[in-house]
Amino acid sequence: MVRRHHHQQQPHRSLSFAMTDTIDTKPKAIIRISILALLFGTGSWIALTGLWLEMPLLLQQLPEQWRLASYLNIMIQLANIGPLLYWLLKRYRFVNDISATHIQMLIGLISCIMLIGYWRKTFWIFGHEHSVILLIFTFGLALVDCTSSVTFLPFMARFDSNFMTPYLFGEGLSGFIPSLVVLIQGVGQQTQQQQQNVQTTNIIDTIDIIDNNKNKLIEPKFSVEIFFTSLFITLIISYLAFILLEFASFTRCEQRRIKRLNRFNRTLLLNNNIDDDDDDDDLNLDLNETANQQQQQQQTIDNHDNKQQKSTTKTTTTKNEINHTIYFYLLGLMFWNSFTTFGFMPPLQPFSAMPYSADTLHFVVILTSLSYPIGCFLAMLFEYRSIRMITIMTIVSTLFAGYILIVSLMSPLPPFIDNGKWHTIASWLIVFIWSSFMTIASYAKTMITIVICDYNRSKGMFWVGMQTQFGSAIGAAISFILINYTDFFDQCY
């Protein structure tokens, strides 16, 4: 019976070897595809970084003034309808990841063109002047950002997994490139005379000094239109890279290789399942003879695993150490971190930094935008999956957010603004706290994502995304209401 079984196995084995001989398991054109993947990733975070970086200059010239941050934030959060709309259209097979990417890229390019030409255009609505063009096409750019997570990543899954790393690196560069442009532009820098006036004033004259000097900012090296043009160039390069990834001969060859490899893996898995069914009778005959040996081997393995687990439990959380309670707890932490980082806190940047100086707001906006990808990058270098450490980091980031909230509530007279000696220290302190808050929260969110992915894979990732969107939208809505319809936050002018 055993001999007959081995003769039956031979066809399956020869089939497997034949298939592996015809399939190249290593990707080709690695450098070219990696460069295209990197350039494609640079178009993913345009609105979430670019518009915030230019905010110190925009709020000086638009009627919303300090409330502009809350308006931009709510428009960005409204764009979360993009992933939901894509899910519905894909469910009924109106679009796929490729067609949806073309649509959102075209929307982003049109939005950039309209912002370049008409960002100053305002309209009177219910007796108030509003930057309608800016807000509408901010929503258009935000659609690219919010929908990219459900279209860009599935498209890159058509290639070898090795190309995901350059794509994610490009995604990080989509925050760094606008920051570099803003640093060159010199947004919101003050004259030395204005800085001296603010630092030597007393508490009674603080508001008057800031009000008198609000239009005495150093002119940026280039205009807002040039900055929006840089966003347009970045987005069109990303779109061209996507087109090449879709249609270039060497990329289509790579996609076909992955399809053949996936088809082979499914066939091999099916063959193994059939073989396992044929093996059942033979294996049952040998169970009694090998039971004692297996028990001894398993006991030895368990002893080794117990020793190893004791040495790694302090630093690493494995799939077996996660239960439903911890799973929902981590989803709650994801909601809270998204509530603070993407929702409630960003509109408070002008209230917490502008009273010290426009330079302070300048550095807060730029360094905060850089801090989030830095946190993700650190998570790639140093994975620390301990639930306790994730909790501690969330608490620390919340404490930093609490200090920022207190300073914002005290605006336009935050701590030490009337003290020439401590004014500079306090202004750099708020820059440091903003950067630390965003970096720590970003790291914690990345670790939460990794742990939940190991525990519940695709379903877990779906709920991570949902908690991210829920937290961001709810935080933005609360912040918008408090800033625009209460007296909790006051601006300098």
C-alpha cells in the first residue's frame, strides 16, 4: 500500500519541478521599477503636508486668518468620503484600483491648477467673506491623499513585494519635498525689529505690538503660486510614474511574472491538499508507532520555546499573546492617536505658536510635518511591539498634546510671552513639544498597525483604517466647532 502511494506521488512532483523551471522567481528591471515606485509614492500626501506647510503665509492674506487652519482641516476630513465611495464603486465593479488611480490623479492635477490661478479668490457667504476656491480644491487634493491608501497600495501589490519598500520611501518623501520647498521659500519669517519688539514688550502692550507688526513679515523668496506649482509638478511626476508602471514593457513583464507565480502557488497548494487527502490512510497506520517519539520531541520543543519566550516577552508581542480584549484596546489607542494627530490638534498650531512669533509657527508647521514620516521611519528601524510600551508612548504624546492645548487656550498671552529672557526658550519649547508629540504618536500608531496585522491580517487592517478615519473626522469636527463657534480660542488680531 505504501509503494502504491509513492508511485501516485511522482506525477505531482514532476509537475511542480516542471513549473518552477519555467517561472523566474526573481524580479527583473529592479532599479527602473524601484525608481518608478518611489516617484509614484511621492504623490500620496500632497494636501496633508503641502497646504499645512504654506498655512503661515496663507492666513496672513486670507479673510479667515487664524481660523483658516480649522477650515482646511475640516475640508481634508470631508475627503474621507473618497475611500467609502471607492469601496462602493468597486463592489459593483464600476472601477478598480487602476481606473480609480487615474481618476483621483486627474482630480489632483485639476485642483493644483485651480489653486495656482485662483487661490486668492473669495466670495461673500451669509455676510462673511470666505476663500471658497481654496477650500473647494483643498478638498480635491485631499481626495488624492485619503483614497491613496486603498488604491495605490493594491496597485503596487501587482509587483514583487520588494518594490513596496521604495514606494513607502517615496510616500515619506511626499512630506519631505514640500517641507524643503517651504524652507527655501522662507514662509512667515519676521524682521529682526519685529522680533525685538515682541520680546521686549510687556504684557499690556503685547496684543498691540503683534497687531501693528502683523503685515511686517519678510517677503518670501517666491510666491504662493510658485509653491502650488511645485505641488503640481510633484503630482504630475507621480502620475507619469504610475502610467509607466502600468504600460511600460518591463513593468508589464514583471506583472505577468507575478501572475504566473501566484497561479503556480495556487496550483501547488491545491496539489498539496489533494496529496494530504491521499496520505490520510497511510498516516493513520503509522500514528501508534510514532506517537511516543512525537510526544518526546514536542516536550523538548516546548521546553525550548518556554525558555525563549521568557527572554523575549519583555520586548516583543507575538500573535499568540494577543486576545480580543487587547485587540479592541489597540483599536481604541489607534482611534485616540488619530483623533489627536490628524483631527483635533493641527488646527491649534496658530493659537499655540503665532503669539510667540511667526517664525515659531513657521518651524512648528514644517517640523511637525517632518516628524510624522520620521516616526514611521524609526518604527522601521526599531520595532518595539510591547503593549506596555505602546501605552506609555500614547500617554506621553497625550501629555504633550495637553500642554499644547493649554497654551492654545491661553492665547494670545501664552506663558513667558512678556518675559524677554524666557520668550525665546518658550517659543523653542513649543516647537520641540509639537515635534515630539507627532513623532511619538506616529511611532505608536505604526506599532499598533504591525501588531494588529499579525493578529487579524486583512480584517484587522480594515478596522485600523476605519478607526484612523473615525478618529480624524471626529477630532476635526470638535476642533472646528470649538474654534469657530465658541470663545475658547482667541487670536492676536
